Amino acid sequence: MPRSSMPRRTARTFFRMLHRRLGDEAFFALIRSFIHHHAGRVVTGQEFIDFADAFVREAGAAGAAGVHEPAGLRAFFLLARSP
């Protein structure tokens, strides 16, 4: 596999894992909100992690349907980064 395709493959796997973890409703709400808040900007992976963690914490605290991550996503992101 060409080296240039590895980041794309890794990103695809990461988002698939995140989607499975959150479920359809919460995952797509997160993505819509992220795009809305960051439209027209180039962002880093860390900015996405910070936003997703805060989004899930707030949604979970508000009792949003499908969000069962009251502690946020920090542990998930740490596991996803492990080799």
C-alpha cells in the first residue's frame, strides 16, 4: 500500500470507530456541529478532539438521546492513538 494512503485509511478507521461508539444520532450531530462551528477554517486533529470531547460531555449532561459518554471521549481518543 502506498505510504500516502495510510493517513486516509487511518482516518477512515478512526471515524468508523467513533461512529460505532456514539451511534448514528450522536455521531452525526457531532459532525454537523463541528462543521457549523469550524466552517471555512483549517483545523488540527487536536482541535477536533477537544471539540468532540466537549460536545459529548455537554450533550451527555443535557441528557441527549444516544449520548452515553458522561466522562467525555478522552479515553476513547487515547485508545484510538495507541499503536
